[in-house]
Amino acid sequence: MFSSIQGEGPYVGYRQIFIRFVGCNLNCFFCDTLSQQNYANCQVEETPGLKDFIKIPNPLSSVDVLELINKWHPEIHHSVSFTGGEPLLNLPSLKVLMPQVKLLNLKTLLETNGTLPGQLTEVLELIDIISMDIKLPSLAGKDYYSEHLEFLKISNEKNIYVKIVVTDDILLDEFLSGVNLIYQINPNVPLIIQPSSSVNDCRMPVSEKILKFHEKARQKLAIVRVIPQTHKMMAQL
């Protein structure tokens, strides 16, 4: 749990409190988070934004989390980002934390892999912003298009944007299959093309490929932006 600058997507540059949940139902090749491990302790900043982490035994209680948020000057933060891992695997915690966060006049932002539509329905009314990934099969190891389509249908009335991570190995047809999922539900949902950072043998796509992907996506969708992981440029978490 920490305070930092959002480095991805359309809310880049906003100060947020990040609550990172362990555990994920996927194992994507480009992932830079060790989500499959069980941790005896969690890490929490003592001072928001200073990276002075202390270890606290897991699981951290909802009461403790809310106490920390209250201490961390919520008025200087735009929102609380529930991230992971996959936060929708932790529904009991979300159901307790999200309403309390909203009482502090903070927005709730869910960062999700977009493959758990059933779980989404249980907390949909508590979420202000949805950051949904579309996982391309060559990176996720499996086709999740049916799950993504259902997820988009359920979240269509919310403030949602979609991210597609692309590497140098991604082919245009595979990328456009993800674009078409958005187009089927609502072509006005913003798409963020996120060039992969160099991690786990994934290479950032060359500039010509990024521009071609943007051009083709823009022919289908109203809002298409290219935004890399800017927090890494700023030495933010």
C-alpha cells in the first residue's frame, strides 16, 4: 500500500493511493508483478510517497487500511486505485473498503484484467472508474475474448477505459481482434495502447508499428491514445 503518481492510462499524472492485492487468475508474459506468491507480510509506506516501507503481517485488516488512508491526507489524492494482481479476487475486502473510500470524497478506481465479469457485478455500483485490460492471446497464453466481451457489456454504463499492452511480437490482426471487442459494445470507450516495457523477454514495439496500430484502431474507435508506463520514467512506483 503506497501513495504515488498514476503512470498509466488517461489519469496519468494524478496522485493516487494504491492498494495492491496479491493473487491473479492469469499469468501474462509481460507482467512485472509477482502475483502468484503467498506473502507472510505486506509492505506499507510509513510516510505517503517516500517509499519508506515497513512490513506488516498479512492479511491487513480493512480497519487498518482505512486508518492509513485517513492519515495520508486524502484531500491531496485524486482517487484510490485498487490494483493487483487481480483485485476482483478479493470481493469481501472491496465491499468493505470502497464505500468507506467514497465517504472520504475519493474516487474508486478498479484496475482489472477484465476476465471476471461475474465478480464485477457484485461491486459495480461501488466503482467510479474502471481500468480494464484486454489480454491478447499471445501474451496471456489463452483467448479471453468471451470474458472480455461480457465484462465490457456489464461495465458499459460506467466510466471505463481499456488498455491493450502491445509488444514487438504482436501482429496487427491479433491487436485488431481486441479493438473489435470494444467496437462491438461501444466505440466511444477510450482505448489506451500501452507499449510494453522491456520485461520478461518482451520488447517494446518499434515506432512504426505503434503508429500503424493507432491508425487502424482510430478507424474503429473515437478515442485512441498511446501512453507508455510513465511512472517508470519518473522513478515512481
